[in-house]
Amino acid sequence: MKIGLGKLDWYIIKKFLVTFFVSILLLAVIIIIFDVSEKIEDFVRKQAPLKEIIFDYYVNFIPYFMNMYAPMFVFLTVIFFTSKLTSDSEVIAILSSGISFHRLVVPYLLSATFIAVLSLELGLWVIPHANGTRVDFEQKYNSWRKVKLGHDMHYKLENDRFVYLESFSAYNNTAYNFTLEDLSGGKMHSKITAESAQYDTLTGKWKLRNWFVREYGDGMTDHIRSGRQLDTVLSLTREDFFRNRYTIQRLNEAELNDLIETQKSRGDASVKQALIEKNNRYSLPLSAIILTIIGVSISTKKRRGGMGFNLAAGTALGFSYILFMQFSEMFVVTDTLPASIAIWLPNYLYAIIALVLYVKAPK
């Protein structure tokens, strides 16, 4: 049986979407004002052009900000205008006219689904491109957002070959105290050590300096060679050392999946950040629908505290969700839970809360 949308449905949908987009845009403007005041010294000191500040940074910052906090604003939007409808006795009039609570929720779900789908599309395709321009700007003009490289880095390459380097210099693209081990077939075949290994961005080759090779033969027969310089090709590039959560945010869905597959095959521990990003792109939009159900369920009942009580309770519940969402990432970083479970934990928990509140709401 098809459910046609009437005037009441369109009224709620219009209220929902207009309130959501206006409120999140207003807050984005406020955030931008505070952000400018915080970073103005960097912009002036590094002579950032006004055109780049506006179009490369802030124009790309707005969709990133809106998508990140969309579920929170969906929740507050529902709490705000539904509580007002309730306090004005409009909800009572609607339910008294023969419209069931479940039917009343339909336009809310349609609006939340529209925002969720929009958020998903933005997160998968639009925002990664915008993040690329934004992150490049931050790396260039913001002193607080520099890529930090770790020490004692390990990488697994194809055919069970393992690379170790003590440190990597971004200035001259050089890895220091470089080691390459061939462990194919579960047996050590060779080990290459070098004082340094410089990556050539033009040829894609690594230039080993002061190198030493030990090839392990059968029994006690080992072959040892050494030299001043040796060129070799590895499935490892300069960009692999710069993977962090900010550079991962610039990858679209296909690129992110390729990176995850590559990092998994190498045994790269930084794959956790890529898995967190991938799961966040799907779990975040769904949370808008879950929080909408919670918002409607707690806002359609008149309380002594009125709209103020609903807003306070809704804000507390919304912030607890955001906090839980950030905390769940720690389960991945500490290897407590896989990303496919940890990142979805807030949705699992709040879906149960939404179901309980939704069942109780008509009563």
C-alpha cells in the first residue's frame, strides 16, 4: 500500500530541512570566524593569498564540517522544531485527527534519509576531493598541521619481502639505516642493509648507498657482497611514508579501497587509519536516521520542563553519541576490536535506544 504525502508531510519535511541547513550553515559561519582569528597570524606571516584562503581552504572546509556534524545537527533540528510543535499542542491535534504516531514519523524518516544519502555521496566522492585541496593548503600555510613521520618503520612488500628503516627524511627523500629481507617460503634467502636509501621521484628507483648483501645458501654456504651504490626497484614510494588520517581523507572510495588492500598485504599498521576512515564514511550517514527516531520519540511528549528539557536532554544525548563515536576509534588503534565492529558500536547501541523509545513513544 502506497503512502501518499499530504500537506502535513510536506510541512514537516520543509521544517526539517530548512531548520537543518540554516542552523548548520550559521554555525559554520561562526566556526569560520573563530578559525580565521586563530590562524590569521599564520596566513599573514606566510603571505597566503586571499583567493586561496577563501576558495582553497574555507570553501572546501564547509562541506567537510557539515558532513562531520550532520548527524548531530539532524538530531538537534528534530528536537527543536518537534518540541515546539508539541508545546503548541500541534502534535496532540495531529494524533487526535486519526493519524498514528507511526505515520507521523514517516516525513521525519524521509527527510533523514535524504540527508543520509546526501552525506554518503559527499563522503564517498565530493569531500575527498575537497579535502585534498584543503589539506594541501593547511600543509602549506598552517604551522600546526605538518605531517609527522615516525621512526622504526616496517613494511611488508610482495613475495614476503620486508623493509625496515630507522627514519625517513622528507627533505631529501632518504631512508636511513635501511634493511630489506627476503623471507619467501618462510626461509631467509637474503638480507640487504644500507647506510641510506634515497628515492628517485623521476625513475621510481631506490639508490642504496654503502650497501651490504648477504645471500643465504644451503648449509653453511653464504655469499656476501658490498658496494658504494646500488639501484633497486621496490613497491614502496615516498608517498607511503606520508600516510596519516589527513592524507587518507583526500582519497575517494576506489583509492581508499586500493590503499587498504596494499597496506594489508604489506602488514602496514597504518591500515587502521584507512579502515577507520572507510567505516566512518558509511556509519556516519546511517546515524542521522537513528538519531532522528530518537529525537522524534522524546520530543512528541509534553513534559513539565517544556522545550527546554527536550533540548537539554537531546543535546546531552547527541554529544554522548559524538563522544562515543570518537572513543570507539581507540578500540581500533589499540587492536581491541576490528574497525568493522568498533566504528559501528555507537550505531548498534543507539539503534537499540531508538527502538525502545520508538516503541514506548505512542504510549
